[in-house]
Amino acid sequence: MHPVLLHLGPLEIRSYGVMLAAAFASAAYFAMWRAEKFGVPKEALGNLLTWVVVSGVLGARFFYAAFHWDEFRGHAWDVVNPFQGGRIGIAGLTWYGGLILATGAGILYLRARKLPLWRTMDLIAPSVGLGIFLGRIGCFLNGCCFGRPSELPWAVIFPPESPAGSVFPGVSIHPTQLYMSLYGLIIFGTLLWAERFRRWDGFTFWLLVMLYASARFLVDFVRYYEESMQVHLGGTVLSVNQVLSVGLFLVGLGMQVYLGRRR
């Protein structure tokens, strides 16, 4: 685990930021490479990806802050301040917040530019899986988004100065970051394979939503969450993200039926 790769004076180059940048760059490059196949102008796609990345980071940050407001009480500017504690970077992101705001911003941009909405979303969908694969490795190197205690042979012990190590010092826990990274790679490959069966625009994008929702629902059973991110349903305790996963899976399934019938 290497949360800080190197120091350049007061500037820290953190592994999480590097892997996040690699995830965005790889996803964008792969989408641009596929643009011609889907009949989407590369210039318009490049502008769309810029909107998606910016809105995705903001959405992920706002969603995190909404459920961790105690961290920001009295200094709300830190929600979007990239210079917290004298360091450059925004720590604390929630993937679902980024997905929701990025999707909304992308739809608005495509509508405004009169570009094919669902065909363009299908073009981008596999890139999201690739981004998850790389981005979650950054989570592992940073020690965030960690799991609960485990005695499995691949369970890991994080250093005490890491987020995971501070909660479970010296305790073996599930490497949930790597679970999601593996799921990202599986989603990436599955979407590319499923494209041969694509019969309507929107098929690949909504399949992405359904696959990710399923993966997140399963992984969250062994992921650690503080009380503010838990939902008690009778005798069952679920995470907020698991509840969202159920809702998004149903939305994805409904959209597949709707788009398929409209075709």
C-alpha cells in the first residue's frame, strides 16, 4: 500500500489521484477510439467527456458530504475546496453520486447538441467499467472504501495510519476495493461481449447500470460503513448504496423493457 508516491516540495503525488487520473484518461481514450464506429463526432465526444468528468467528481463529492456532514460542519467550503489541510486534492468521494450527476449532465449536453442520446451512452458504457477497474486500485493503495474483518486467506491488514488501519488496527479485513476492481474488469468485458446482441440504443448503458448495481449490492455485504451510511429495514441492515443499487437495477430493467418495446 503506497498512498503517497512522491513529494515535490509541498506537493504530494498520491496514488489515489494518479489512479483516478489513469482511470479517466484510459476510459476517455477507449471511448474516443470507438467514436467512429458509433457515428459520434470526436470533438463533441471530447466535450461531453469533460462535462461528465467534472460533474462526476462534483456529484461524488456532494453525495459523500451529504452523509458525512459532521466532517464539514463549520467549514463547508471544504466540500469543494481542493486545498484541504494545505494539500491539493479532494478526499471523500461516493461513486453513486458521481454516476447520477454525470449521467444527468451527459443527457443535458447530448440533448442540447442534438446528438444521439442512447447511442452515445452505449459508446461510453464499457469505458466506465474500465475506469472502475483502475480507479478501485487507487482506493486500495489509499486504504479507503475498505471491508469488514475477515479470516479468508486473501484478507489484508492495512497500516495504522491509513483509513482502514485506523478503524481496524492490526485486523485482517476484506479487500473490497479489489473486489470492485475485479467486478469493473468483468463489467468491461461483459459489455463488449454483449454488444453483439445489441438491438436498440441504450441497451449497453442500461446493462452497465444493472451489472454495477448487482456487483455493488453483493460487495457491500462485506464492506465497512459508518452508522450514517446504514439503513435498518426490520432485522436487516443494508447500506445506503445497497438500497440505491436495488432502485437502479429496477430502473435499468425498466428502461431495457421500455426501449426494447419502443424499437
